[in-house]
Amino acid sequence: MNASRPASADFARGLAGVVAGQTAISSLEGTLRYRGYAIEPLAAAGDFEDVAYLLLYGELPTRSEHVAFQGRIAAAARTVDEAVIDALARLAAREPHASPMDALRTGVSMLGQVARDDAPGTRADLLARSERLIGQVPALLAAWIDLTAGRAVAPWPDGPIAAALLARLTGRTPPPEHVAIFGTTLVLYAEHEFNASTFAARTVASTGSDLHSAVTAAIGALKGPLHGGANERVLELLGEIGSAERVEPWLHEQFAAKRVVMGFGHRVYKDGDVRATLLGAMCRAMVRGTPAESLEQLADRVERMMLDRKSLRPNLDWPAARVYHALGLPVKVFTPIFVVARMSGWTAHVIEQVGDNRLIRPTSIYAGPAPRDYVAIAARGD
Ligand SMILES: CC(C)(COP(=O)(O)OP(=O)(O)OC[C@H]1O[C@@H](n2cnc3c(N)ncnc32)[C@H](O)[C@@H]1OP(=O)(O)O)[C@@H](O)C(=O)NCCC(=O)NCCS
């Protein structure tokens, strides 16, 4: 037997609990920390560019570095290659109901092609490409929404990503309190250690492939409902339940059918997700006294029952979906907004992986048929 293969039949399904590497980008012990900074003050500040810079460069920016970084991100958002927009326009005309996640995955892949990104390059190259992607991806999302609505692509507004993207997606200048909580969601979604999409990005990067290929794979991984796709399912399920009295029968149905309830549970956080606690409190405060409050009461009842019956607590997608809904955003952009935010974490991880690379290539235990003789096609019958 090859020396690198496991001798026993033991393995961790879904790699649960497996330590797959080291990272200096974030840690989940105690509370979530980005580069050593606790998530609580970062979330309260809600400054996405500050956090994106921290994740990429390892330190918080000075005021002038912050201004320059924000300027480069906004410039990237304003200069998305026309060839990519044209191709998306053709796709939007043909498939206006296609998922914006597919549009982002395709768009990022095309950006890599027009940028001729076909190798990791130096650390400086990777940082420059990362910054461009962090700016271009929200612009691609806004462009796709315009194109599928049959509108010309509107210009990208000035200012930080949170304000600009919210304005582009809602079609109006958002009030400062909306920008603040939207910025907080971007900060909370920005980075989360070795989750499935980040691990996908690192795996692609570990083969010596380029940054755009790595994040294209990550977008595909994030789309799944067990990962980023959960935030869209959360709002759908709240709509399906409809009223507080329906919570109990609806949950019983899910439990009886052994269906997972989206927005609850987490592979790593078994005693609750700090991000959900932080954003849940902000969400409740934001909607107090507004028509959205009734949805909060319903959500609160689901939360209590999930804890009582299943000992399961909400993850970040649970409050994020309600915040996005309260901000007037359509469900189809919820997971793409997660992409916009996580682009910062993904690119930081690719840079880290490239900086100290070893091919990611685990092994498996064979569980198929016993060895058997090949039968030529002529001897196999009809
Ligand atoms: C996130 C998730 C994939 C983690 O999966 P995991 O680590 O494999 O979960 P576990 O194996 O520790 O789950 C333990 C038990 O709780 C159940 N469970 C976990 N999450 C559940 C949920 N959201 N609803 C109902 N039951 C759930 C599992 O079915 C399992 O039950 P069993 O022991 O009877 O088989 C899972 O919790 C889930 O599917 N959640 C819903 C999707 C979601 O919100 N994703 C976003 C994650 S940030």
C-alpha cells in the first residue's frame, strides 16, 4: 500500500473536524476574529473597505491608505470591461430569469479571460487583481440586475461599496442607517476561515492556477443551499410559514420529513454563531415600529422552537435575509451580496495559499466493486 494512504477505514465524513491547514486570516476560537481583531467592533463600524484591506494586507489601513484603497475599489467598479458587459447583456436578453449567482460565476470567469489572468503571478499582482475583483463584482451584480430588467447599465455611484451597491440595487439613495446595517452585513459575511467556498478557492489555487479560476470555483460552492444559498431560502421559508400560528405545524412537517431548516445549525459553531447574535439584535432594532416587525415576531417564534425542539441556533443567514428584506432588496440578490463580501476573504486566502503552497490533494478509501476482469464490448451481450 502507498505510504500516504490511511491504514484504517476511519475517515471524517464531510471532513468534519479535520484540520486542513493553517491560516493567519481569521479564527473562530472564543469569538470570530479577523487578523486578531474581534468581530464585534468591526461589525459595529460596518466599514467594508476597512475590513477588506485588513484581510488582504494583514493590518488596518491608515486614514490615507483607506482613502486610496476605497478609490481604487470604486475605480475598478467603474471600469468593468465592455466585452464582459456585452456578453452578460446577450445572456440577460436570452435568459432574464437565470440566477444572478450564475451571472456572477460566468462574469468573474470572463473577467479573468479579458485580464489574461492565467497564472498566480507575484504577491503584488495578486493584490492588484484582488482589489480589482472586489470592486468589479458588485458592479457586475448591479449590471446584471439592470440588464435583466431591460435597462441600460447605470453608472457606478461614488462612495464606499455599501452605499454604492445599496443605491444601485434599490434604485434610490439609501438613508445612512440603511447603509450602516448593510455595511455590517458585508463585514460579517467577509471572511470565515476554511468554509466550503474558501476551501474550494484554496484547492484551485494550490494547483498553481490563477486567482479568477479560484474565485470562480468559490462562487459555485457558495451558491449551494447548505452554504451561501441558505440566505435566500430563509426568506422563502418565512414567506411559506406566513403567520406566527403556522410556525409550529410547519416546523413539525419539516422535522417529520427530516428536512433541514435553512438558517439554523453550523458545522463549527455548535453553541451559536456570534455573527447571528450581533446582526439579529441590529435587525430587531431596525424594524421596531415598522411593518417588518411582524416578520420578526414570526422569526422569533421559529428561533425559540428550533432551540427547544432541536437545540439548534441560528447562523448568520437567518438575520441577514431579514435585514436584506427590510432594506427592500429582492431575494435573488441575497446570495450574490454574500459573494460581494466574501470576495475579500477568498482573495486573501488565495494569496495566503500561494504564499506557502502545497498541492491540496487528500486521499479516499475505496468502497467500490472488488477487482474483476475486463469484458470486451463484443462479449457483453445487447
Ligand atoms: C450548516 C449545516 C450544513 C451543518 O451541517 P453538519 O455540520 O453536517 O450538521 P450536523 O451533522 O452537526 O447536524 C447534527 C444534527 O442536527 C440536524 N440539523 C443540523 N442542522 C439542521 C437544521 N438547520 N435543521 C434541522 N436539523 C438540522 C442534522 O440533520 C443532524 O441530525 P441527525 O443527528 O438526526 O442526523 C447544517 O446545519 C444545515 O444544513 N443547516 C441549514 C443550511 C444553512 O443554514 N446553511 C448555512 C450555514 S452557515
